[in-house]
Amino acid sequence: MRESILDGKRILAVDDEPDILTLLEEEIVDACPRCQFEKAVTFETAVKMLNSGNYDLVILDIMGVRGFDLLAIAEGRKIPVAMLTAHALNPEALKRSIQMRARAYLPKEKLGEIVPFLEDIFRESDHASGWGVLMKKLEGYFDARWGENWKESEAQFWKEFEEKMVHIRG
């Protein structure tokens, strides 16, 4: 088994669908048996856990558990957050995730590939470089899902975003 940057990390996953939490746990713990994986199925439980524990990473569903409210709490505690969604898979939620300083925005369709995405969060030292890596991996997926012109409705935001990515890469 290969070493993972997630080994030894304490991870909280929050989703109102227990089967998603089970899949997440299987994917993460199989790849990183030395990480500590905890889960919550309600907003209220997640708030208590966030306020009482020190987590290295939080994975949040957007719908069903008030993911953006939980993101604000986690960000306030300086805990990296990966947003995970199926129902809020749209350009507006992606933009909001970036603006609220989430470190990733992942479609539930990519659950089987979650570990490398989570590892990237810890490999990239800052918010912008992490998004650069994520977009390089998922932009084709987003283009196929939303159409190649999906950035046009928020052209200024995406132009500035791209400029930051070029500055970091270059």
C-alpha cells in the first residue's frame, strides 16, 4: 500500500445521505487506513463536531446539510473544506465555493477518485494554487457537463480567477 498525505489526518464528512458517507469512508480508509474518519448526517451534529474537535479536513455536501453554512464555520476555524455535491452541481455553486474559500468542489460522480483530490488539498500550500490544480483536472468535466461557454455569465469573475492561476503557475 502506498503512503498517503492523508495518513494521520482527522477527517469529518457531512452528508444527509448515509450511503454517501459509507462510500466516502470506504474510499478514504481503504487508501489511508491511518487516517481518522468521522461522519455526521445533520447540520446540527456537524456544528457540534466542528466546534468540539480539531479536524484537518472537512468534506461537505452542499444540499441537505446547509453545506455553505458549515463551510463558513469551518473556514472560521481555518479547516480546509472540500465541497461535494450532486444536486448543487452548477457554476454558481462552484463560484460560491471558491469565494467562500473552500479548497475543492467535487461532483459526487467522482467519489471513486476522491482520495487524489483530497491529497491535492494538502499538497498545495494555498487556496489559489489548490484551485489551479483542481480546475486543471476537472475543467473538461465541467465543460462537458455545463457546455463550453459556462463561464460567460460570470466572465469577469472567471477572467480574474484565470489571471490568478496564470500568476501562480508562471
